[in-house]
Amino acid sequence: MKALAEKIVEEDIEGGTAVELGSIDWRTFPDGFPNLFVNDAHGVRDRHVAFLASFHSPEVIFEQISVIYSLPKMFVASFTLILPFFPTGTSERVEREGEIATAVTLARILSKIPLSRGGPCSTLIFDIHALQERFYFGDNILPYFESGIPLLLNRIAELDDADNIVIAYPDEGARKRFGVFFKSYEEVVCTKVRDGEKRLVKLKEGEPAGRHVIIVDDLVQSGGTLIECQKLLSRLGAMKVSAYVTHGVFPNASWKRFTASSGAGGQGFYKFWLTDSCPGTAENVSGVAPFEILSLARPIAEALQV
């Protein structure tokens, strides 16, 4: 998360407090377990301290949790955890006996963050997958849920065809989630239907013909649903099809499916906007068409003002 942290520090909030960048030595003992050191631990006393976390892989969660649990005990004035992407959000419920809702487990772990001198830990999360997950957190943490959609709205306003935009949702759930942000735009809603062993994407409502259609969702994994939506919208006469997701997870470098060099012509997407909530993806797709990164640095810097 170093690149995003540096951008946050560079943000100039009018009348706001400057943000300083601290450092931690991330080392390991010979057996592979973490050997961690917070530099200038005395310097954080009586300061408002924030930790910018990335739980993009299970292997890195333990070492970060160790630091997160320690910082509030260093006599800090307050402690904020910035976790742009809550990675277990897609595993939030049990549909049959034996399934494990790992989102609940992670919320419980974060709910045990020690109190600082200022009280419970504040936690900033962007576009959590299921809104009901806010109720998974205990009373010793103050979760603050933000969205990356305002960044997209600002970018749309800069487009040459800003007056010809239609917002599309891959399913009704995405519409319920994000429709409140796009009340001034016409909408297209897709839906998934089962055809034997296949799941097909069909148009539920809206008219994409002749318009620049932007598909909006919270995250992308393999990108299969987005690709099927693009094919459908293009067949129905969309002039351009773009996509926005807050969290570009893209396991196994599946983002390559959307590039021209993949042999698929970029899957026909005009633009694909992501935030830098998943640092590995942001680094990999930087400067690679059709991707464009919308940085969370500004909203994070604003949230840190005290």
C-alpha cells in the first residue's frame, strides 16, 4: 500500500491537517514468522494514527493484524484502520450446513482491536460487498463505509460524451446498491438466467442502443459476468461499453482478458475504471488499456481529518 499512502500524504486538504508517513520494518525470522518493528514508536504518542491495510492475501493478514493490535497501545490519541477492500465480503452467509462465513470471522477479529486513548478504532472500508455486513462488527470498532462511486461520477463529467451516458447493472442487486448515486442517469438492468447448465445474461429493462453504457459493480473476479454483459449490450446497439468496479481483484492475472494483447481485443470495453484498493492490480494495469485507475487517496485523506 506504499504507493497509495504516498498519494494520501500528497493530498492538500484546504484548512486540513497534514498527514505524515510513518514506516514499519516488515521482516521475518528464519522460521518464516513475522519479525516486525514500528519505527519511531515514541513519535506516535499523543498523535492520531492510521494504518493503511491490504488483506489481499491470507498470507499477509496475520502480520498486519499484529501491528494493528499493537499501535493503539502506544499511547496514541486515536487509531484508525483504513481497509479499502474487505476481502471476505463475498462469503457473508451460510446457505447450507458446513459452509463457513469468513466475513463474520474477519469482522470478529477486527472487532477485537484494542481501545486507544481516544476510544474505539475507526475503520474505513470502501464498497463492502454486502451492506448487512456492517452488523457483523462488534461495539469496540466504529466501521465507516464509503464508496468509490463519487470518483466515477467526477470522471464521467469529464467525458466528451457525458451527455450520452447510460448506467448499467449486471444484476438487480447492483442496482439496489448503487442506483442512489445515479438518479440523474438513465439505467439498464441485466439479469442472469439459467439455461440448463449455463447461466446466461439477458436484458431486464432499459435501452442501451446508441448510448455509451457504463456497467457498474462493486468488484470483479474473473470478469466473466462483465464480458457477457458487454456482449449483450453491444448486440443491442450500444455505441460504447465501459465498466467500473471499486475493487479489481482479478485472481490469477485475469485482468489480462480485458487487454488487446489477450487476443480478445480487450473484450470490446472502451474504458475499464478501477480504484487502487487492490494494490497489486493497480500496479499491474497502470498504463494498460482499457484500464484507468481512480485513486482513493483524496477520500481517504478527507476521512483522516480530525
